[in-house]
Amino acid sequence: MLKQKGFSLIELMVASVIGIVLLAGVTNLLITTNRTVSLSDGVAQNQETGRFAMAYLSKHLREAGYNPDFIAFTPPLLITSGDIDCTASPINDACAVNNLSSRGDRISVVFTLVDGESARSCAGTDLVADAATGTRQFATVFGVNSNPLSTSEKDLQCGTFDIDNNTWIDSNISILSNVEAFDFLVGLAATSDSKSTSRYVTVDQVTDNNLIRSIRIAILTTSQDQGDKNKLQSQLSTRKYALLDSVYEFTDGQLRNIFSNTIELPNSIEAAGLN
Amino acid sequence: MITPRQNGFAMIEIMVTAVILAIGISGMGVLLLKSIQSSQDNSQKSQGMWIVQDLVGRMRANSEGMRAKAYETSGAVNCTQVKMCSDYNDDGFKSSESCTTREMANFDRWITACGVSAQVYDAASDTYLYDSPADSIINPELNVTCTDTTDRTSSYSGEDDCVRYFIELTWDTKLQQGAPDAADRTFKSQFSMVMESN
């Protein structure tokens, strides 16, 4: 008769203990890998969003007050002054506002085109000034969900407003997502002939376009929601992010980053003392 | 009938395999840790770049102060609160005061290196407060020096105008966390650039 010998109970138990220990190690590694991937992804998304948003905003905001005719003055910001009344419709949706919504401010910078010049709106529409139209003024409008009709979440939007004809060239389009909030401050000179900024204030305190010298912007970026299972920060402490004059508070453990920049406005600085 | 003689693995062999496997896996763990650390280090580098970029913008917006060498630092920036030249938020909206060019330069240096509140984590309320990009890097140190002047005299300082600055931001990184000596565990990372005044 064939005598069969299997494993003894002791052998089986030792083997399974070793197996469990090994498995635990491997599982741990898998979990860590998964978290690392989410974290690197979150960091990368924040960086990408921040870099693009800052480059785009800085480029467009630096053009504030552009006027090829250097004797004529173009106000850098679209606020109530002179002929412009920011309480009237539809320009009220284009003017710069402090604390427009829970996603921060809306900024609106003005530039002028003279006969023969052309530019592009945010959505790519050609803006042309010719002999028939004469000098035209436009405003580029930025904000997070700045369009009142917008249903999108956390989108940095851009729109172009035709000031002379009091109409939108095209409605606000989303430039990029994952921007939690946008805030800005306006750098004012002490006197109209000084070129240096002496104070940074919120836009609702600005009454004289002649004193504007610089703009300080800040954005809060976030990453795509990972769902509850995969939060990037293990402690769900309260996290407050101060963007210049406003504070945003979260307890969801998402990874967020503040980006800020100061943009001097060459057009306004050069015009100092001329007006 | 001949009983076939079976030879399995010996216990000792299994154990040796397990130990080798464990060493291998822990190696991968270290790799992961390194990868997290370097991605954080990269993110801090990029953050450092923005902080310096912001300071350059501030200096250009305060050209009189820049030419008058008001932005030069001597040693570490003193983090006691200065005159606030910008509206800010510290448990609610706070208004700013109008500043001279020198006060503005002082404020710009201070907010770049220190942020509105020096403390990021408040243990009592379990709350983190990030009020400037500087809060996402550890122990930022700012070094601004004027490297070139012109014959033109600044009306503000009575000295020669500064036309070129060297700006350097240094902070701690934790890349060598596993090092046995405390001194080796942190080391510095930095971003620097040269700017010319307008």
C-alpha cells in the first residue's frame, strides 16, 4: 500500500504565518504606491494649473491701459469713472469687483486700439479698429466663474467686453479648471505724478484711475477631486488659505497651492504725471 | 513497490527566500519615499521661483525704492510685523496704510520672507493657515544685494542709483531624511536671479 505523507499541522501553520507576513508587506507597499501616485499627480496638477494661470493672467494684465497713442490716457481698470457707470447693465457684469462671489474677485483691464490696429478676444474673435470705427476700447475680464450664467465649477474664465458699443464680444470662456479662487489688489501711487506704488488696496477703494500703478494677483489652485477614499492629506485638519484680502477655508484634505504675483503696469507708470 | 522519494524545500530555504524578498521589497519602499521627496522638492523649487518672481514685480512697482537700494537685505529679514502697505486678512479684512518708498520696500521684503503670520499650524484649534507662498517652503531666507550702480544720484537716498540686483531665496529641504547626523538631515535648496531696474 502507498503510504502518503502530507504536511504536518506545525509546518502548515509556520508556512501560513510567513505567507501572511509577506502579504502584509506587499499590501502595504501597494497602498503606499497608490498614495504616492495620487500625491505626485496632485502636486503636478497644482503646479501645472498655477503656472499656466499665472503666465496667462500676467501677460494679459500687463497690457492694462495699453494705448498706442501715448499722449492719450487709457484707464487701466474698468471701474466706475468718467463716462463709465458700473451699475448699468450689461457693463455691470464686466466691471472689476472685489469679492464678487465665494470664488473671489473679478478683474477687468482696459486697452485701446487705434485705426489700423487689431487684436484678438479671449475666444479668438478678431478685434479691429479702422477708419470707420475709429478708436475703440475693450476690456479683458477675468475671474473664477465670473459669468453669472456659468454652471461650471472652479473654472478660470476670460471674456472680452466692447466698451464703446456696451456689449460683450463673446461670452466668458473657460481657460482652465481647478482654480479654486482668484483675488487681486490694486497698487496705488500717493500722488498722480509719482511712479511708485505706495499702497495696495481692494478695487472697491479705487476711485481714481490715474493713481493705479500695479496689480497684485493671487490664485488658489486645487487638484481633481480624488474621492473620499483617496484623500491626499491624511489629517483632515482645517486649512485656511489667505489670498491677499480674503480667506478660504477647507476641511476636505485636498491638496491646494497659493500662487501670487505682482505686475507693474508699464503703461500707467509711463503715463504718471502726464494726466 | 518502490516508494517515490519526494524532496520539497527545506524550511531554512524558505526562510532565506523570505528574507531576501523582504530586503528587496523594503528597497522599493525607499525608492517610493525618495520619489515623494523629490516631487515635493520640485514643487518647492517652483514655489521658490514664484516667490522671487513676485518680489521682482514688487520691486518694479516701486521703482524709486528699487533705485535707492531700499531692497537690499543685511542678514536674515526681521519677522516682526512692519507697517502694512497692503490690505490683508488676519482673522478678518484689515486695511492698509499709505507708505513711503522705503516703507514699501521694507514691507515687500518682510512679506516675501515671513508672510502675514509666521505660524502655519495652530495646535489649539488644529488649523493650518497658509497666507503666503512662503508658507509652503521651510525656513525661507531672502538675500537681496545690489550688484551694479550708475553715476546718477538717487534723489531719495543721496547715493548712486542701483540698476542691478541679485536676489536669492534659500530654504530647507528634507532630501536626506535618513542621514544619521541631525546636521545632514536638512540641507538647503535655493533659487536665484539677477534683475535689472527699469
